[in-house]
Amino acid sequence: MERQRTKLLIERIALEFSPWAKLDPYFWEHEPHDSSVDFTTSIGPTSDYDIVVVILRGRLGTRLNSAHQKVDGGVYRSGTEYEVLTALEAQNLPPGGRPQLNVFLNIDLEPLDLSLEKSKRDQITAQYDALQEFINEHFQAPEIDPDGKEILTNKRSYNTYKTLDRFEELLEKTLRGALKGLLGIETEHQSVGTAGVRPEKSWEGSPFMKLDVFEAKHAPIYFGRTRAIGQVVEKLKERFGSGSGFLMVFGASGSGKSSLMRAGVLPMVTTPGMIPGVGLWRQSIFKPSEGSGDLFLALAAALLSDDALPGLGDRSLLHKEDRMRKLAEELSQGATAIVARIEGRLSADAELERERQVAHLLLLAREFEHGGRPADAEAARDRAAALPIPMAGFILVVDQMEELYTGTTEEGRKAFLDALCALAKSRMVLVTATLRSDFYSCCEGHTELMRLKEVGNYHLDLPTGPELLQMIREPARAAGLIYEEDPKRGRLDDHILKAAAADPDSLPLLEMCLDRLYEVRDIKKGALTYSGYEKIGELEGVLTTHADEVFLAFCGEEAPSKENEDLLNEVIKTLASPRAGEAGKGASEAGEGVSVVRNVVPYDAFESLPGAQRLVDQFIEKRLFTGGSDTAGRRVVAVTHEALLRNWKRVKDMLGLEDNQHFLQVRTRVELRFKQWEESGKDNGFLLQKGKEIEEAEELDTESPHVFVEVR
């Protein structure tokens, strides 16, 4: 993980210092090597570099061959020792002082796994002892204390850390300080994207996500969650291969769980070798609502997606939709047999990956042969012959698992969770889920899920002040932007940070605010300005200001007519659902009313409501709503983030109306009864009863006929 974060950090700093110097980082594992020499010779001496970063994690490495000898004729204990000592030797040669050597030592190592074979345990212990000897010999010196006892004192400095975010913090300070010293410059403002020379641009367009989720492609502008990424990856390492491969990431609504998994954790954990021994990963992300109301169809679609296991389906069926439905049916009958097929598919994919790598090496051998390099050609062929089959793994992310508890029957939910738990018990599969904290207690109804999440859970805290500051400053820097600095009010980024830190529910609003600030930026100066911040309503009012602007633009008038207010009311209450367990409550029982979550609705549901689809289209264009397709290929729509339901005053007031509270309860009750009726084989015992139940449903159908598209 440290090497990945180092690479990303260097890329970021390289842009910051681009007006003065070009940074040319060297990662030996990403560079081509001359097969006629060993790795140490191919990499070259550390004296060729200005800055050397050494990361130590519990092992020193293997002994170098006798071609590399110390001044006294001894053999270096490892490549790491060779690189450190040659760097120290080079510092004493003219012109002196280079390279600058920076050593980082992880002091929070995992305990020794006693279940390993004795020979393996002995190897791990020997490596750890060798590392301690190395530190003691080259970075510490013996002294005699006043009592006459020998103690070790620091001879040379090195950095110690326990967590990934602490490592990144230390490395950033170290590299920035080293570059300032080498170049003889002061760039205090460049690191925060404020006054001074504008940073070089590495990201085109807005680097802020409004109300959208960060995806893997947004990893270069996903900041502020290094600590959480490191902690979740470590937990996934623990879970993989344990026979209990489940991790639930839970936290408050709007805390960034989906973005953490999609843009932070998945790109890192699926890097070959990140989980020891795993050289090939297949992956999939899905939400329960993506299956047209059928949980197993959503799961089947996820398993058969291109990045997952497309070969898992029944190949006798020509169409992907048919394979998907067949797999969904099999999953609903019990996932144990599917687990064995998944493991077989992963093994087959691993063999194909080895064949691909072998073909590449043999092609390289032919190129060497034609280029008059027979020794290199022979080495490439030898590597191809000895290449092992990599271990393969599959990670499935169930995003927004709270959707299981809205609009699904208890029986259907239990069967689906049974399937997820069966997948998590495979030693080749990881199942992760994101869940809102207020739904955490809903899991108590499933014993196996409770057992799995007891050993596999992670609470995502709201971002700290320094993390929020990274979220505000670093994406702006990536987009080549600066924040305005006012003599009286100070820097705008500090001003926004203060407002965000004061409101625990501000994270989605922060992204909306920064994106809107980007829209009204000073293009000529590339500056995010105080005047723009005031124009968008600042952090507190940005969502209401933007949403009202979009709605008024739809209305085409200064104040919306009652007709348009009623239209928005119908659309919004269709896109909201009561939280699980509240469908039967009255407004008085629910306090301020029934709390709501977002509802995924077929786009066609608005066809019978004049003007509704035009309003939905405009809200999708402005990213207040999100459009997409479900597994059946139908177009669906939802609010982009539940912050819209909680923070847009116009909508919040609408949903608080007693009539709308009643509407949500009755509609949800009818839809649940319909699902129970279908799942039971159309048992008439689940039909609505004469009297109040039918009367309420008929009244709702008359007033809002578009809402029962699913149950007709």
C-alpha cells in the first residue's frame, strides 16, 4: 500500500514543482530490466538519484550475489542494504549531500500466524531479526549511560509510522522539504492551491463530484481518506482466505461509504500482490435496487458483468439476459453450488492469465532473438517455463445495502442474504457491503450475517479537519485552480473548511458547494472566489440555491405556479420511500414524520403525469437526479443523493406534509404486499383486505395513478 500511495503522492508533487523542476521517479517494479544482468545492476547505484526513499515492513530481503561486495569484501545482506549503504557512501563524495536518504519503518506489524508451517514461521522470524540487526547497525549507536549500562542511541534518523495516512503525511513533508532544499525555493502556497504560481493541471473539468459518487476513474481526485483506505484494505487482507470473507463498511448517511469503496479501496485491494499471493482479481459492484425489484437478478447481473465472471453463466443459452435469469433462479434456490462454480471459474481465469503472461514472454524472447540478444531470449524463455499460475480472487461490493430493507419482503431478503453469506464463506471470494448506520440494527434478523459482520466490520467516521482540508484543496490543485485570498477574510479554502467542520452532515453539501464554486470560477485567473461563494449561497445554502434555480428554470417564471409545485410534489414523493419499519407508522408516532430514503423508480412511471418526464430530464441534466438502466434494460431514475431530500427546503417541507406521509405509507404497504403475493406463488392470503386497506389503495391510485406501475 505504501508504494502505491508513494507513487500517487509523487505524481501530485511533481505537478506542484513543475515550474522549477521535472521529477523523474524510479520504481524498480515498473521499469524494464536487462535480463543479462541482475536486478541490482539493472537498477543502478543510488548515487545516480537526488532522493532515495526506503520503505521497511518487517523484512530485509534476500542476500545479493557475490558480484556485489562491500568495501571490506563482505556480501550485502540484501538489495535494501546495498541501496542504503551505497547512498550513504555517495553522500561523502563530491559534491556531497546527495542523494538525500529517507527511511520509513512500519512499527505496527501483524502478529505471527502460528498456523503456518514451522519452516515458514522461521523464515518470517529470521527476516524480522535481520531487519532489526540492520537498523541497529546502521541507524543506532551504542553508548554507556551514567549507570555504566550500554544503551542504543540514534546515529542516523529514520521515520517510524503505524498507519497508512501517517506514512503519507510524513512522506509528503519529507519530499516537499527535500525538493525545496534542492531547488532553493519556497512554495508554501503551492501545496494548498492559493496565491502564487498556479499549479499545473492534471485533471480536466470539475474535480468535484456534486452529489455523485466517486468511481474508480476518479481515484486521482479522491482525497482525504487515506487512513480509512488503509484500514479497510488491512481488514480485507485479514478476511480473504479465512472462510469468513465478509466486511461491512457502515457509517452515517453522507459519510462517503460508496466513494470510499469505489474510488479508494477497490483500486488498491485489486492490485496484484496487494493481498499476498493473489495475482489476479475479478470484481463487481452492484446495488440491490438494480434488479427490477428482483434481488437475485441484480446479483446475477453483477456476477456476469465483464469485470466479474462473465463465463459463469449457462453457455448453452445464447443471450446474456437468458443466462442472467437462469443464474438468478439458481441463486434463489441456494448459492452453495454456485460457489463451487465460481471457484472453478476463477481457477480457469488464473490459467488463462498465466497463458497470457507466457505468450508475452515468448514474444519478448523472439524480439530479443531477432535483436541479436540470445542470452536475454533464453532468460525470457526460462521465465516463461517457470511462471506459476497466479492465485485468483473475486471481490463483490454490495453498495447501499440499506436498499434491502426498503421495498423487499422478509422472505426474499433472507434468501438473498443466505446467498451472500454462502459466497463469503468461499476462500476465494470477498463480499463487502456498505450500510447506513441507522440500518445497522436491521441486520439482527439474520443470524449468519450477524456472525460474519461481528468479525468483519468497519465504521467509517466522518472526515476530520485535516481530511476535509485535503478534500477541499487537493482536487482544486489537480484542476490547476487557486483559492482567493482576501486581506481581511483570509483564504477562501480555510473559510469553507470552517463551515464544513461545523456541520457533521456537510460532506455531500461540500462537494455540491465546490462544484458550484467551480462553475462560477474566475476562468481567466483560474481562481475560486469569495464573490462566487456568496453567489451560490455558501455551504449552508448551496443545495437549496442550486435546486431552486433548476426548478425555476424548468418553470420558466420567477415564482413557480401551483401547477408546477404540485408536479414537483408528485415527482418527489414518488422518488422517496419510508425507512424500513416505518411504513405502518402514523405521523404522530414518527415524531416529525416518517423518515425517508431514496426510491429507484422506472422512468415510464412518469409517462402518465403531464410534464413529469420533462422535469425529471432537467433534474438529471443538472445532476440532482440520476438516470440509468436496471438489469432488465429498463430506464430508471432516483435522486442522486438523499441529501436532496433532507436539505432542499422546498422538498423537505413537502415530504413533511401529513398527506405525503400518508401517501408514502400506503404505497409502500401495497408494494410490499404485491411482492409477497408474487413470491408466495400468488397466494390470495397476501391480497389487500376489504375495507380500509382497499379503500386507501384505491384512493391513492385515483389521485396518483403513476405510482402503481409496478403492481398493475
